[in-house]
Amino acid sequence: MTVENSGKEPEVKEHHQEETIDNHPDEFDEILQLAGSQGKYQKILVFLVLGPIIMVQPILTLNALFMLYEPDHWCYVPGNRNGADIDTWKKLTLPEDISGGNEARFSRCQMFTNDGNITTCSNGWEYDKTDYDLTIPSQYNWVCEKEHYATDALTLYAVGNCVGALIFGWASDKYGRRPLFFLMVFINTFFRAVSLFVPYCFIGFLTTQFIIGTAFPVLYITPCMIAAEISDKEYRAIIYSFAWAL
């Protein structure tokens, strides 16, 4: 009898242990439900952290399109002492160009010399200020042979988005979303400020645009992921809808 009882005792304890485990929630959603999944913390994170970031970040991104806008331009030809209107002066000093389409227009990159020959814009350019008083291409003459500069900057920004999503996305899973989020805030703020002072150096401007681009995906997605991960299934739909609606 003693041997039989000693053999059955572990089975009874094991069965009791299994029942104890089954009585506790083993899924994260169930644990989150007990801790609180739609509380004040989640609402603060969504409306006071996620909301402002989602509203401001697209403005900063689209602002680059306005900064890099190339206005209409033409060669600056000195000597308009009689104060002729711009159209009359263009007819006297600029050749016509039909390379951009069937309709002829005044050349944007060539002008007449004093002896009637055609040459490049040796005196710089004049810019149409109807829409914008000043942009980076008009301030630093990113036109004619340099007209690809603005496109290159936007392309490097997009490449930075892809690289940042791969590298910083992996880093946020490994080192945590919160430290990566604050790192992206620093990168975005610091290099955007630096980019305002380096357009005169094209390579430097490209570098800042690439680095800014790497920060955008994680900066935009991380708060949304943090809020979704600490909320229940129903509240996650609200979070994603809120993020995309803004």
C-alpha cells in the first residue's frame, strides 16, 4: 500500500498544477484586459502623442516639395535701360525653344549675345515670383544643367525611407520602440535644421535629405505601434483609423 500511494502522489500534484495554470490567462490580450486596455494612458498616447506627430510630420514632408519647387526662369540680360516690359525684353534677348513641345516658347537656358549669337546664361537667371518669392532652386540656381538637383534630393529622401524602414524597424524590435522613437525625433529635428544651412553644398544637402528620410517611417509608425500593442483588439481599430484619418 505504501508503494502504491507513493506512486500516485506525483500524479495528483501534477494534475493540480495543470488546473492552477489553466485558471490564469495565458494570452497577452487577456492579461491586458485585466490590467486595462482602454484607459487614460492609452488615450493620452493616442491623442496627445500620436495625433500631433501624425499631423505635423506630413506637413514637414510635403514642405520639401515647396522648398524644391523650380519656378519658371529665363536668362538675365542686363541693359534694359528703357524699362521695356518683360515680354518685349524676352523677344529681344531670348531665342525661342520648341524642344519642350510643339508650342514655341522662350528659352530658359540660352540668350542672344550683342552680336546676335546664342550662348548660355552667363549673367545668371531671372525667376517668376508669381507663386513663390524664393525657393532653393531659385536661390542657388538649380536650373538648366543643374535642374536634376531637386529631383535627386527627393529621390535620396525616398531611398532613405526604404533604408530607415529596414534598419530602424529591426532596431525597434530589438532595442525597444520608445528609445528608437526618441532617436528618430532627434534625427528628424536636428538634420532638418541643418539642411536649411547647407543647400549651397549639394552633397551636404543630399546627405541631410537621406538621413531625414531614414527617420520618417519609424517616427510615423512607432507611436501607432506602441498604442496598438497596449490596447485591446477593439481599440486597435480606432487607433489605426485615427492615424490614417489624420
